[in-house]
Amino acid sequence: MSFYAVYAADVVDAFRALSVRVRRRRSGVLWFALLFAGSVWIALKLVELTLTVGLPANLQVTTGTLLFAAFFGMLAKGAVDAYHRAIHPESLVFLLVQPVSRGAIAFGKFLTILWFNLAFVAAALALAVAFVASGIRVPLPWEFAASLVLAVVSGLASGFALAVLGSLSTWRRKLAGLASYAPVIGFGYASLVAANATLRDSVLVLAALTAVSLAAVIASARFLVEAWNNQTAGRRRPGKPRHYVRLADAKLEALVDLELKTMVRKRQLLLTFGTILVVGLALLGTYGVVGHPAGLPPSVAGVFYPFILAAAVYVAAATQLTVPGLAALGKELDRLWILRSLPVPGRTAYAAKTIAILLIVPVVILGVALPLPLFAGFPLAVTAFVVLVSSAACLALVALGVYAGARNPNFDPNTGGLPDSIAMYNLFLVALVVAFVVVAIPAQVYQYDFVLGILAAILAADLAAALVVFATKRAARRYDAIAA
Amino acid sequence: MFRAEHLTKRYADVVAVDRVDLEVRPGEIFGLLGSNGAGKTTMMKVFTTLLRSDGGRAYVGGVEVRQDPLKVRASLGYVPENPSLYEKLTGAEFLGLLATLRGLPADRGERMIEATARRFRLDRELELEMDAYSRGMRQKMALAAATFHEPRGLVLDEPTNGLDPRFTKILKEYLREFAAHGGTVLLSTHITDIAEQVCDRVAVIHEGRLVALGTVPEVQEAARAANLEDAFIALVGDA
């Protein structure tokens, strides 16, 4: 039962850390409960609306598609959680030197990840059942609920195994490890999406996927030490140093360069570009499959592409612009002494963090906001409007991440500086509201008069830029006040 | 160089530093001795502007630390007890960053880094990313980072942690040379031998209060002990 000891210690540790943060911000928990319930309600209403209005004729979204999307989303979450909890922490050494099997350590760590994520999904399902019982007309058969739980377990387990395999010491070993797991994901896609599985078949497919992925967690433990060593004790000579940016202020330039070098060498930038590329390609893929959204009422067809474009920009901006801002201070605790013992004012130190994040904004615009209007042949005025409001939304979400990250930094080394799930969820929903406001007001003006609409979008972008400056100044004040 | 007047710092109900009065003169190597949690690190963090005191005043080079923290930082070098570094930077990039942030001209900064790397035997490791460093190498890099810019004062929290005897000897020689040229060192250590060998004066801190202050023979005499280790135990108890 050594896996249970690992799991129990990990859960107690994480739960106490969460309790401390909850006690500090009781109102945050209430907000979380309200927003969480609200978002489940909105999701169900969207499904209800889709069932009534229908989807474009060429767009096939089945329950199999939804379950595979849940599996894939949880795979990504499981990989991130596994990296922070099981592969990257230096404290893992205290478990690795004990006379227990590596499989027990890996499984104990996986159970911790499963516990928190499954609790989240269980709460969402319970709320969904309550809303359906209170009158929302969405069918919720037991097979779907069971399949969803299995998709979560198998997704998290697959993510865990992939995180270990992707952390091996050479590119050849990484690729071999990832390739060896590709058939499992391929099986999931073929069975759930391509074969258009019925709900009962989905339960069986996901049960099989769960068994295989849990076995993969145990099997991946064989490589856990190699992955841990590779992640915690590199021995790299990165070659001749190069500067990534040129700025007038030498101190600011050096600090932005530090942020960018760290992002490049930790491969965060690669992940960022990859994610933005995937979101952009998904958007273009949707356009390629659906084309003109036939089969929808004209009022819905007219907003179909603006809606999915806005959703894509939100996803890219929230994950790639807000999240780095949230972690900007939290990830620094152990190293805060370096800058804080130098003659560098907090505003310079924090401006560098903000600039490093702002450099990603053009990538989001070019990778996500611009391709669809260009490929779909949107008129020039519409394309310009899309770019402007997307820029405004991106800047506003940068400001939100920077402000919130400094206001409530999380110094737990297991999370890489990211806030706990409750705070993160609250922030994503606040980001959704902020992005909606920033985009909706100019859009309303644009419908009235396109010139005024474009001016409104420029004003929105200006205001969002001012928000970035304000957020950075406030964050710098917090940075200066924190005891290093 | 370092002066504390009724310096007080609390963490919730715990008084970490309790109305401490202290003066460290220019050119002096001053040792803070104390058990774990005695308040040594807290006091050092107040001097380096990393913590704000709750009462009293702390001065570095005549500057009150809360009045002009940037000036204080410009005049000091600091090594924390467990230095975490930018793991994805090479040693050369790290020291180059610090030189820029300290406003040193590029060519002068490079010369100083080269000289420091030679002094602390870091030449070969400078091109490696720092996550490859051993504990001792990290400590050496932290010492290099604290000293390369020729500060007026050094604040060193357990500076011999992780160092091998050969390098500990090099460090002790460097500290004596630094003080001989007018530099001031405030260091904390658990190792009474090191305090005996390098410190001009020591202070023993217990539960946030100063319980003894003076040269090593003066502290031994006050505690009626034959050596500093016995004096320390006599002053703070053996629990």
C-alpha cells in the first residue's frame, strides 16, 4: 500500500495549502461556487439551444466527439499536473530513495491528480443533474455520465504517461515514447469520433481506454527517474549568448531578455506557439469543413463565424496571455532575493515581465485572429475590426493576468506559480466577461456605423493598453511589498 | 556600516527580532551566531531591504534602509542561506545580467566577472546552465554574484554551506582581504570554528534578542567558557 501513503501525503499537503488560500479569500470561494454553477447552467442552455436550432449541415458533433474532446482536454490537464507534481519537483528525491517501487510512487502521484480533477467533474455532473431536474431540456443518460467520468480518468492517466515519456533525456527517446502511446489516442479517436460510437459503445471503448491508460501510468514509472533527472539536473551548454530584444533602457532590456531566455529554454515559448497554432488551425479546419453554415436560421448563421472566432481568440488569449501573468510573481519566490537585493526598482522588474507577455500578443493576432478573415474573404473593414477588437481583448487579458497574479501570487512550488484551481477558474470566467465587454461594445457600434465601430475598437484597444500600464504599476507595488 | 537601533520584526505573534541594538564598523568582519530560528536571517534580510522591520531603524552606510532601499542595495552584496538561481541561464549570463542591473559598463562588468570567476574557480562552469550546478557550485556562484561588483558591504547568510574545505579556505582568505581593503562583512554561521577564525567581533542572538556581543575572547570570558562553542551553549542553553 505504499502508493496509498504517497497519495495520502500528497493530498494532505495540497489540501492544507488550498485551505490556507481559501481561508485568506473566503469571498473567492463564494464567487467560485456561483460562477461554477452559472457556467454549468450556461453550458446546458447552449446544448439546449443547439438541440433546438441545430448545427451547420456539414458540422458533425456527436456525443462521441464531445467525449473525445473531454478525453483530450483532460490529457492536456493531466500532462501539466503530472509535470508539476511528479516530474519537476526536486522534493521527489525523498520518495525515489525510499525502498518502494517506482510504480507505487507514480500511481500515488497520479491518484492525487485524479482526486482533484475528478472532484471538479463530479461537482459539475451533480449540478447538471440538478439543472436538468429543474427543467432544462437536455437529455443526460447514465451512459453519458459514466462515459464522461471514464474519459476524465483515461485522459488524466494518458496525460501522466505522456508527460513522463515526453520528459525523457533525448529527442529520440522522447519521440519514441510519445509515438508508442499514439496508437492509444488513435484508438480513442477512431472508436469515439470516426466510428460515431453509440453511447453504450462509448462506455465500453472508454472503459478499455481507462484500463490501458492506467496500465500506462504504472508502466511509465519505469522511466520516472530518467524523466525526473532530465528535468531537474540538465547539463546544457546553450552556446553563444544572444539578445532577444533591444530596448532603450539597458536594465529593462536585460530583464526582458532574462524572461525570454527562460521561456525559450524551458520550452514554454514552443508550447505557446504550438497551442496558438493548434487553435488557429482548428479554426481554419472548422471553416474548411463547414464552409457556409447551411442549415442554420439566418440570424444564427450570421454570427456563427464571429462567435467561433471570438471563442478561439478568448481561448488563446486566456491560456497564453492571462496564465503567464498569473504565474509571473508566484514562480519567483525562491529567486526573489536576486532582484530584490539589486538596485532595480520594482516597476522595472515588473515592466519586464509584462513586456515579455506582451510580445506574445502579435502571435495570437497573426495566428488566431487574422487567418480566418483572410481565408474566408471577410471585407477589409471587418478584418480590420476583428484585428482591433482582438488586440483590445488580448491587452485586457494581459492586464488581468498581471494584476491578479501579483495580487494573489501562489508560491507553492508544485504549481509553477499558477493559482489554485478555484482562483484559476474564477479568473477564466472574469476574463470571459472582460473579453466580452471589450469586444461587444465596439461590435454594437460597428453594427450601427462601421467607421464609428472601428473608432470604438481603436478606443477599446487604447483603454486596454492603459489597463496594462495600470496593472503593471499595481503589480510592481505588490512586488515591492512582498517579503522575500 | 551596519547599524540597528531597537530593531524589531514580528511574524504574527512570534517576535523574530526583539529591540536589537547593534553596530558593525567599516572594515570589520562581524559574525552573528544563533540557533535555528534565532532571528539571524531576519535581521540580515532587514539590512538588505528584503524585509521591512516593524519597529526601530536599520542603517547601511548611514542610509536608513526604508528611506532609500535602492542606494542600500547598490552598496551591498548578499548571499542567502539557500540561494536559488535562474536555472535556465548560464553562469556567465547570470553575472552579465547582474552587471547590467547594477549599471556597470559592459567592458568593466566583463573584466570584473572574469576576475571573480577566476577567484572562485568558476571558469569552467560559466558556460553551463545553472540547473546543472551542484550545491557547492550554486553557493560559489551566489558568492560570485555578491562580490563581483566590489560592494562596500557583504551580507552572507551561512556562506560556507555546501562548500568543500578547499574552497572554504579560499573564502576565508577573500573575506580577510575584503575587510583589509575597508569592506564590511556581516555573516551568520552555525559553525563556531569559522566565527573564531575570521570574525573580528561576534554577537550571539537567542530568541530574537542579543545575549552577547564582543570579540571572541570577550564573549568566551562573559560566558566563562574555554572556547566559543562552549560559550555559545552556555549562553543559549543546550536544548
